[in-house]
Amino acid sequence: MSGRLHARGTERVHKNVWLEFARLAADYKAVNLGQGFPDFSPPEFVQDAFCKAVSGGHQMHQYTRPFGHPPLVHILAKFFGRIVGREIDPLEDVLVTVGAYQALFCAFQALIEEGDEVIIVEPFFDCYQPMVKKAGGKPVYVPLRPVSGDGSAVPSSGDWVLSPEELASKFTPRTKAVVINTPNNPLGKCYRLEGNAVSHIMWFPATC
Ligand SMILES: Cc1ncc(COP(=O)(O)O)c(C=O)c1O
């Protein structure tokens, strides 16, 4: 045992930006746009479904299949199969997680080896960088760049483009993954994958 309490990997990870934003917003009584605080309830049918789900007796309060509740993975496979245009095996290809943080963390931990490079498109949601570093990987950045129009059109997130040449220039023999977040947070830009929109694509090229 090293006598050290925290794992070495945590030293590559710095302060979480949300802690800083939340504290500053509270200190200065500013509107906190970093976190959603809806002032309305979820739709009635969602609340009803929730009540129904937790009122089904003891059978509704058991451990379920760890990779995802069977009825849920079947519906997800059907829904996303239509979106990505291929058959998805609900019991092999679907993993239900508690939010995107958990999904991303598991994916980086499972797939990134020490020294692997992960290409991240800028601007990006803050958690990709620390998660890659914690897994021992090296983030490599490629920016979305604004296209300059003649100024007549209303600016939109579509004005930000990813140059295929610039992206290609970032690949090295250590490249293991490309993280594409669509719609992009913070820009709202949507990428197209064979004409369809997808939320997080972690594209893992063949290991070199
Ligand atoms: C792009 C992006 N990735 C990851 C997350 C984290 O998602 P979750 O709260 O579902 O874990 C968010 C949350 O807003 C996000 O916008």
C-alpha cells in the first residue's frame, strides 16, 4: 500500500466548474444559467407514470437486470433502431445508465488505456476532459470554427463547422476515440450521422 489516500489519477483532474459557477451565482445573486431550475412541474402523464411505477407492490421494488430493465431496453432498442437505421439487440447493445455522466465515465474507463488519445470537439461539455484524463488518456482538441457569412442571415449554431481536414490532422497512431456531442452543449449545433441526430457519439476507430 502506498499510504496515499486518493488515487494518483485524481491528480490529473482539477476543480469542477459547476461548483465554482453555483457558488458565484449564489454569492452575487445572479441567475444561474449553468443549471436548470424549472419553475414548472413535469407533464401530468409523466407524474402519473411515476406514481404507477412505484405503486405496483413489492415486485416493483426489486433489483432489476443490471444492464437495464428488460421492458425499457426493448423499447429503447426499437426507438433508437429506427433513428440509426439498423437493428439493435436490446439485450446486447443497450446499457441503461444514470444519466450521461455515468455512461461517459463507464465508456472512458472501459475503453481508454494509458496514453490513448481522445479527440474532443471544442467547445465541449466540461466533463469529457477530466474523464479522459482520469482514465489515463490524453485529450486532443479540434475546434468548431465559425463560417463568415455576408451578415444578412440570422446567426445560428449551424454557422459553426467542423473541418474534416482539421479533424483528420488530429489523428495519430494513439487515437482511440472521437467524442461528438450532438446537439452540442453549449452551441446547440447538430451533427448529422447518415441524416439522423444522435446525442453522444463516442466513435472508437479501430485500435492502431
Ligand atoms: C453535453 C452533456 N454531456 C453530459 C451531461 C451530463 O448529463 P447527465 O446530467 O445526464 O449526467 C450534460 C448535462 O447537461 C450535457 O449537456
